[in-house]
Amino acid sequence: MITKESLIAERESVNEAVLKIKQKYSKSPTEKTIFIIVEGKDDITFYGMKAENYKHQDLRIQVIAAGNRKKVVDVYRKLDWNTFSKSRVLFIVDRDLSDYTKEDTPTDDNIYVTDNYSIENDVCTPNTYIKVLKYLAQLNDIDDVDETELLTFYNHSEQQFFNIATPIMALILYWKLNGIDANYANVNFGRIFQFEDNNLSLHPTFKKYSDVIKFVCDKSKVTYDASIDLSCYEELLQNGYQPIHYIRGKYLSCFFSSIINYTVEKSKDILTSKKSSKLSLTVGNKDLIVKLSGYMNIPISLHNFLSKLKLAS
């Protein structure tokens, strides 16, 4: 008997990225299209632009968003590698918390796994912060003293952010390890912290940190349980890793867009030189990677992976 539920399950089982590749892939020796399978739509712009810098002139790059990490892996599993060339179908997946959860992550020459939680963790850096301020916020004349003050402010703020974010990541790890379905992508991290007087702290909405955990549970559609001891999960996260490795990339990009906008607004208070600044474009959390990709240096591991495009055939 065909039911509404069975139709929904059948529709969700169809991986559209697999269909697109099968429809567009050609074994013709003159075909020069390289397919790069990524997770989300924002990844198309970032990885597509970076890949263009590595390809031969006669190659054509097509980036396809599978939808999420699981679906990217699913595409790899479903393709017949006797038919498809691994030099022409590449995969890029976020590491997420797979170092802790042992989530299915195939290893192959045509698969790139980010060094840290996601690409945001590798490109939302102090170096990118300085470049954005210099070339997009009219601070191109800063000297060594100015740059040192900006980096001191950034590093201090980042550590404060990590202190706030780590228990939340411990909660997410608890959910994952215990098979609890949680929609933590719904959490607006910008509501959890604030900048004030050149200091990053919890938003005054939260009187104590347990209120933050309750907020995250509520937005993730999970019942709050005060009996859960997150300290052991924090220890697990921090065992051999720095926060930049395990903090969710979308949360980090929220911090990054916030500190850029705050710095531009308060540069006269941050810098002893009292230099003023003004952004030439709006920088928000949702479009951060798309708008700033040109200012972001990719990690060596991604450079080495994309270098394979020169060998594609």
C-alpha cells in the first residue's frame, strides 16, 4: 500500500546530486568538466572560486551542492568508479565532530575533509580579519602598532568566544554520541554573546550559563535536562585539540562577522591612533564566506587537494 509516509521516504532517499552527475557526466575523451560535490549552497561560491585558480584554462568546473555531509558521502558511495573517473569527480566534506563520533568518512584521493570542523574554521582567522579591515574598511594605512592592537583585541575576543561556545559544543557532542536528534542549526549564536566596551561577554538576556543551555535546547527542539554533566564532554573535546578544531563553523562565522562590524564601529576606541573606519559593503553571518572569499587564504591541505585539478583527465 502506498502511503504519504512511504512517498516522502522514497523522495528523501533520492540523492539529486547523484542524478545530476549521471545526467551530465560524459566519458568522451574531449569532455573537460570537473565535478566538485560539496555540502551546502554557500560552499558552491567559495570552493568554486578557489578551484578556478587551479584548473587548466580548457577545464570547466561545476560545483554541486548535495545538501549536507551525509549526502556528500552518499554520492561517493553510490557512484560506480568503474564508470566515473576519480580525477573528474571530487568531494569536499566538513570534518564536523567526526573525530569524536567516528561518523562515516570515506578516505580516497578524490575526497577532501576539512582540517577542522568546517572551512570557516580555517579561513575566519586573524589574518583575514586584518585584510578585511585594511582593504574593505578604509584602514589600509595602519602601522605596526595599530595592527598589534587589532590582533590583541581579536585574540582576546576569540578566547572569550571560545569560552562561551565550548560548553555548547559539549552539549552537541552529547547529543550526537547518544543518538539524540537535535536541530542545532536553528541556534542564532548572535543572540548569545555581545560586544560592549571592547569586551565580548554573554548577552545580558542570560543571567547564568544554564540559561544559555536552555536556550540552545529550546531552539534545537530538545528537552532541557539539568542532570546532564557536560564537563566530561568538554574534556573529550579538548583532549588533544584546540577550540578552533571543534567549534561549529557557522557559530565561528557569527563571531567573525560580529567582530569585524564592531571593530569598524569602534576603531577609534580600540586604536590609540584613533583611526576611523567604514566598511564598503555589509558583512553579515549568512553571506560572510561568499562576500569575503577573495580575502581568505585556503589551508595548505586544500591547496594540495585542488592542485589535482591540473592533473585531471
